[in-house]
Amino acid sequence: MTGTPELKGFATLQARAAIQLVELHRIEGDNGRLLYVASKWAETRRFESLQAVADWLDELTTVGGAA
């Protein structure tokens, strides 16, 4: 896969999210910075970094983690 490390990291997290039935999108915020938006059922969360997304996905995969 070619692309920047950020794009590769995003693609990896997007695949991890899909396993958890989460849609993950990469968007440009009003200030021009990248934002990551995750949606699962009626819940939507916004993240400012890939690390924050990864941490949240880790919570989803732990026993008793938040959905």
C-alpha cells in the first residue's frame, strides 16, 4: 500500500473499526485540521488524533468496554 504514514494508520484503524461495526471517516475540520469521526448505531464520536481513535477502539474490544 502506498501513501503517507497517516493514511496507512487511518486505513488500519478503519479496518479495525469495521470489525466492531463502526464507520470511521477522516474529514477536514473548520480550522483546516484533520478530524476523525466514528459512528456506531446512534452514537457519533469525534477524535483529533489517530491515537485517540486507537484508544477508543481498544476500549470497545475489552470485555465490558463501552459501545
